Amino acid sequence: MLESLYQQILLDHSRHPCHHGRPERFDAEAEGHNPICGDKVRVFVTLNDDGIEEVRFEGAGCAISQASASMMTNALSGLSIEEATAVRAAFLDLVAAAEPDKTSGERVNEELRSMAEVRRFPARVKCATLAWHALARALGEALKGSGGPPSGAVGGEKTG
Amino acid sequence: MNPARQPSTAPGSPGALAFDPQTIRAQFPMLGATMNGKPLVYLDNAATTQRPRAVIDSVVEHWSSSNGPVSRGVHALGSLATEKYESARTAAAALLNAEPETIVFTKGVTDGLNLVARSFGDELLGEGDEVVVTELEHHSNFLPWRQACLRRGAVLRVAPITDTGELDMDALRAMVNERTRIVAVTHVSNVLGTVVPVSEIVSIARGVGAAVVVDGAQAPGHLPVDVQRLGCDFYATSAHKMFGPAGVGTLFMAPQWVDRLEPAQFGGGMVELASAEESTWITGPHRFEAGTPNTEGAVGLAAAVAFLGSFDRAAARAHEHALRDAIVAGLGEIPKARVYGPADGAPIVSIGLEGVHAHDLATVLDAEGVAVRAGHMCCQPLMRRLGVPALTRASIAPYNTHAEVEALLGAVRRAGQLFA
Ligand SMILES: Cc1ncc(COP(=O)(O)O)c(C=O)c1O
């Protein structure tokens, strides 16, 4: 059970996160904070005409929160807003829903799918979703700034 | 009958209390549980202890045979319930060597400290006055003072700790001055196990006429506590940290404060005369107990006090310290493991494993059935001082065993390998 949570791919991402560090130029940022353990991530979104040019993050925390943030930046950079919103919804469903939709696993990439086991560790679900909630807020900000759809369109959950 | 008093008989003589961890352990139904397919190794006692059968039964027994309205009405059952409630006060007082008239029932430490900060803090503090707390404080002995200072225009000062996790007494001495009104300290740190020299702090505070408020959450479960010897003005406890129920505790108030302080809560049971024009409050601890009290909580608390008096506590303490030492020694042999806190504190060990976040470590331990605390432990100022976002804490009770220490160490080793 433990090995299926802490898979090699998760450990690799937590040690060597992708898209890590504050970018020089970005359209919006938002912070996620887990008050229980003090984990913090800050997510930066840069948009272009087609949607999301890049998602980056910085922060420190447990292996799960760091890996999840890193995998998120890989999965979402280069997607349209609609695609990113769909991936986010599928991922949250996969790791946090009481009864996940059977198709959620297919709607995310393999890296993200490897985190599905988190759902069996209820105390850790918040670690896995931290960056994704911050992303929703950053995307909402970015779209507001660019005259795009209101933030409600990408989900406005509060972080826990 | 005073169940908390140390036995007068010499050790080994007939009638002396004994201590055997297995005999203690057998009294705790929860400790037989299985978690994640492994026998539960419960090392989160500083968060909440488990309850022995006698405490569980006391509550059931009260509900079955003496439940009624406390201090209200004239019927016999009401009197029976009132008697139980008040004898629980006497037992709770004995645990701290206090008089029952100085013991206020509360919801616990947080509630007690907030009561003091509201009633005493607001009355005493003025513009430019100072409150001294320490870097060791739990948020519940930090935030009520911060808020009281904000309300009153007073200044909150935070006494530092040394690199070994002791309170820096020289710094504290220098910080306490003629503007200091209140010094609020923990008796035992819930993160480092540091035992704070309360008597010494009381004499420093007395030198400038300041009052001393003590957070006793972690103390009475491990140490004998004598509030008269300590000489403090207020001392707050929680029953659930010493084998009693959650949501009940006591606040000791030095006799000079009991009838003088303005209550922070108003309602039934604390009133002498009530009218729109004039209202007055009764004297004694009931003054601070507005509303129908948590009678079953008080009954369970009394049973917990009796439980604490049922075994040789000095021997239990020696056992707890042997386990603590075994954890510290075992961690010393695990690469990248580190222990925070002084070597001679209460049996509370905070663990850092380099390169492994506290929550990941706790998840690995949990998978082995080992329950520990991970996080900032409601001590964000202390975490900042230690330079860590979070720690993993093993905290010991008399029912813990050397086999459980081995399980903990094995799981820490496993975490080290997993994240290597
Ligand atoms: C040192 C210390 N102070 C205060 C508290 C708060 O106690 P309670 O939650 O019972 O009010 C705790 C326990 O969490 C503690 O360890």
C-alpha cells in the first residue's frame, strides 16, 4: 500500500520538480497553504493566445504536495483553458471524490494517474490537491485580467 | 479520600503501589486495536491519551445511576448529580494540591486560558503594559494573550529559548520589568518536552508584581504538580491529556482571584441577582461556570485522577523516561535522523529526518500502525525558531512498551530507506 503511494515517479518529481521557480513574466499567481502541516505552494500562470503557455510553481512541502504540483505543471502547460479545466476536474475527482467517476483515470495522463492511490490516505488528500486549488485561483485571476471568462468558469474552491 | 496523593508507604512495603506497564496496558481497550492491518502502536499521547476502562465505566455508570441536573432544583437525583460533580471538583483539586474552591471546571486548557486572558487580562492590562510569553507556547497560550494585548493596547513579548530547547532564563529575566503585568508559560512543551522552571519564573514575576499563568496541558499526566508549591496565579489542565474525557478540564485560580475576577461568560448558575438595573455574581468557582456543566466530563476526570493514583507514578515516570531514552538512542543510529529538545525533558520526542517531510514520515509510520503527530503542533512560533516547517512527534504514556519503541524505530528506518 505504501509503495503504491510513494511510487518512484512521485519520489522523482518531489526530488527534481519540473517547472519549478518563479518565472520572470506571468499573468497571475496564487498561493495554496495547508494550515495543518504548513505546506505552501505558489502557482504562476502565463497565458498566450491559445491558452496556457506555462504553469510554474515554487514552494516547499511534503513529497506528495511537491510531486503533485510538479506533475500538474507538466500536464497543464500548453493546454487550452478548457482542456486544463477538464484535466483539473478529472484529477480532483480521481484523488478526492468519495466515488470517483470511472472515466477520470482516463482523462488524466499517466503521471497524474500514478497519484490515484492518495485517495486511500484521507489525511494526505489535501497535500495532493493543494497546488490544484491554487491553480484554479491563479487561472481565475489571469482570465479576469485578460478579459476572459470569469473565475467561476474554472472552479473557485477554497483551499483547506 | 485523596486518590492523587502519593502513597505514604515506603516502596516495597505492604500497601505500596506497584507499576507494571502490561498491567496498565490491559486496562485500555483502545490499545488492543489494529490499524492498517498492524497492531496499533499509540505514540500520540501528547495530543490525547487513551482512556482506561475505569474512566469509560465511570461515565456509563453516572449516566445509568446518577444523571440529573447539577446545582438546580430540589429533587433527590439533582442532589446526587450535584454531589458527584462537586466530589469530582475535590478530586481534580487534589491532583494539583489545590483547594476545591479554587478549581473552575472548563472545557480544557484552551478554554481556561481564554477565560484568564478575557477576565484577568482585560481587567489588568492597560496601554503600554506588557505580557511575556515564550517561544515554547502552544497557540492556546499565545493567541489569547496576543488578542488581549491588541484589545488593551498592551505589548506582547516573547521570551526566547536556547539552542538546546530550554527556556533562556537570562533573557526572560531581562524581559520582565516594571511594566510586565502577566507572564504566561507552559509547564511542559508539547513539542520538545522541555520542563519549564515555573517556580523560578514565579519568583522573577513576583519581583515586579506580575501574575503568572501556566499552561498545564502536558504536565499532570507525567509529573506531580503542586500549584501551591509552584506559587502561580492560574494553572490550566485538560482531562483528555491525562486519561480522562475530552472537552473537560480545570482552571486553578489562586484564592485571591476567585471572587474578584469578572466572569467571561454569563448565564444560568453564576448569578446572585439578575435584573436589567443591577446584576451580581455568586462567589466561588461556580461564578465562572455559566450554563449546565459537563457533569459526565467531570465524573470521567475524577475517574482519571483516581487512575493516576492507582499505580506507582515515580516508577511509571522512570519507565516513560527509559522509553524516551531508547527512542533517542535508536534515532542516533539512524542516518539523517535528528531529535529536537533537551535530553532530560518529559517523554515527548520530536523527530526530524533530513530530506523527508514530517507528513511523509508520519504516513510511513502510520502504514506500520505507529500513530504519531506530524505538523507544526499548534506551535508555529516555535517551528520558526527551530527553522523547520513541521516535525514528527512521538509522545509516551505509561502503557507504552519497549516493543513499541522498536516498532517506531523500525518504521523510521524504513522511511529513511524509502526516501533515500
Ligand atoms: C502545551 C499545550 N497547551 C494547550 C493545549 C490545548 O489543549 P486543549 O486542546 O485540550 O484545550 C495542548 C494540546 O493540544 C498542549 O499540548
